[in-house]
Amino acid sequence: MTPPVVARRRDTLASAERIVIKLGTGVVTRDGVELALGRLYSIVEAVAALHAAGRTVILVSSGAVGIGLRALGHRERPTSLGLRQAYAAVGQGKLIALYTQAFAQEGITVAQVLLTADDLADRDRALCVRTTLTRLLELGTIPILNENDSVSVRELMEQRGGSSDDLAFGDNDGLSARVAIALDADVLALMTDVDGVYTANPSQCPTAERIGELHGIDEATLGRAAGVSSSGTGGMHAKLTAAQTATEAGTTVLILDGGAPGSLAAALEGADVGTVVWPTTRRKARHQQIAHARPHTGALIVNDGALQALGERKASLLPIGVTAVDGGFQRGDVVEVRDPSGRVHGRGLVNYDAAQCAALAGKHSRQIEDVLGFRGYDALITRDNLVLSEV
């Protein structure tokens, strides 16, 4: 019987609103090649149920290389990096087509987003990724992410035993952790081919026992996991490393058997399935992160009309409401929003650098391309990246 304290803690998962779900190659395929259609459709139905309940879901799916192999009539996974990239290019289109069709039957539109490690390491690109994913969620879609294997070598090098640096995602486990952090996800669910973390490798030790919950990931826990899966580039070590990254940022992690019907729904209802890894720190909401970020490097001076729109209509800060720019800053920096007297009314992540903001001050959004030669965002600070002062 599950101890009451564990049951109470697990019950809190029922209130999770934003969930990132990672599907490993061993879940998407059988033996790394044949599509596991029944399993996939079961997961799609579970995700659709979460979506219908008003939760926001982001899916991170592996499997492109295996599906590419199958499409070309091959079964043996190649060691050649170039071939693996080619198989990924063939398989990714078929993978997203499968998800598009499956979710369409549930009345849900999906969106494909392919990323490399650099996309979340670079400040400007990370801001673009967050903005895009946020807008997709607001539109009611389910974003489906994968590492862009055709141009990214880090994940594929790990399969060959090559070195990787701190930016490497590693079979989408690291990618899902970073996305969960970037989007302030409540839960990261790593769906794999085992039903959680064990005291030892269950394939080698028959007496190994499932660990129902962990409070963070320490070196001893990492030391118990080694090797990669036969079909993918990850393995339990990669999942625990991803769990460590996510929990240190305050996101709860679930490690579940993707082949067990109903495991995701059961875990999110508080059942004792899989392994739950509790955060080692309290998750900071994005607005808290902006409000308590390092000291600003500049400010946007706004008029009364802009302040009214920001406060009453919860609007974004448009160029037409800005009268002046103070200091120097780069795109993605936290800047203050001030009135002409110098009073600070809020802080936000700015979408253009200081010179660009100065050039756009007082202009309509439709003039952005004429002024800058390109049009990135209609707002200098979008609403979801803005925190207003309480007084």
C-alpha cells in the first residue's frame, strides 16, 4: 500500500496545468523500426483528453530515424552519421503526418517545431521559440517538437559514443527538459519502455524494485543508470539527467511506461505508477523571473495611453506608445517601463535592441518593416513577457 504521504504528494499532480510529454523511440516504434500504431493512438487519445480538460500539452517525439528506416525498406540502424541524418529527413515528415492525422480525428490541430541545441542556448532564438510555442498554445494547437536530426549532430553523435557538451539534448530527453523550463511547465512526463526508475537494472537483476518517488536526482541515482536504449540514443541515464535539469528548475518529472495503457492519465490522477521525481526547488513563475531578474540595462519611456492599455486592457507594449528610450540593451534583456516622470510601472523582456526601439518609438506596428527593414514582432514587449508594478 502506498504510504499516505506519497498519496497526498502524488495527488497534487491532478492540478498540473501545463504538461510537456516526451515520447521515446521505444514508445513510438517497435524494435526501433516498426510503428507502434496502437500504442501511439492510445497516447494520442490520452493527450486529447488532457487538452479537452483545458490543460496545455506540448509533445516531444522521437522516432524519425526509425520511421525513415522503415520507409526505405531497411531495418538495421546505421552507424554512419550521414545516413542517420538522411533517415531522419525521410522519417520526420511521415512522423508529423501520422500525428496530424491521429489528432485530427480528435478535432485537434498540431504544429511541428524542429529545434537544435543552439536554439535554446542562444538568448534571441530562445525568446523566439518561447514566443512561438506560447502563441501555438493560445491558438489551441498541440505543438509537436523534435530535435532537427538532419542538421544537428550532437544527439546522433551520442549514439556512436561520441562526445557531447552541455548543450546536447540527448535523444530529446534534454530537449524536453529545456522546453519544460522555458514554458514554465508544471510536469514533464518522460514516456519510455520501462515503468520507472529501479534500484538496479531490472533486465540484469530480477530482484530490482521500482522506486515510486525521488526527491531530486543525485550522483548516486545517476550512477545506477548506464547505457543507451537499443532503438534510440537515450536510456535511463539520459532521462535522469533530464530529470535533474528539470527538477532543479522546479518542474516535477514523471518517468512512465509508454506502452502501459492509461499510465499517463493514471499518473496525473495521483496513482502510484512509474517514478515521480519531485523538484529540489520551488518553480518560479515566468513573471517572477522577470520581476526579480538582474538589474535592468535600460528603459522604455511610455505615454499615458500606453500605460492605460497595459493596465486596463492587458495589452502588449506597442511602438506607438513609446516616447523615448533610455540606456543600452540587447534584444531579450529585461528593461523597465517608465512614465515621463521616471516612475517605474513594470519590467519586461524586450523584443528589439535599444537602437531599434528608438527608431520605432511613436510608430505604428505596420511601419516596423519600413523602419528596420524587417518585421520581427508587432510589440516591443509582448504581454506574456511583461510584469506591471502593483502600485
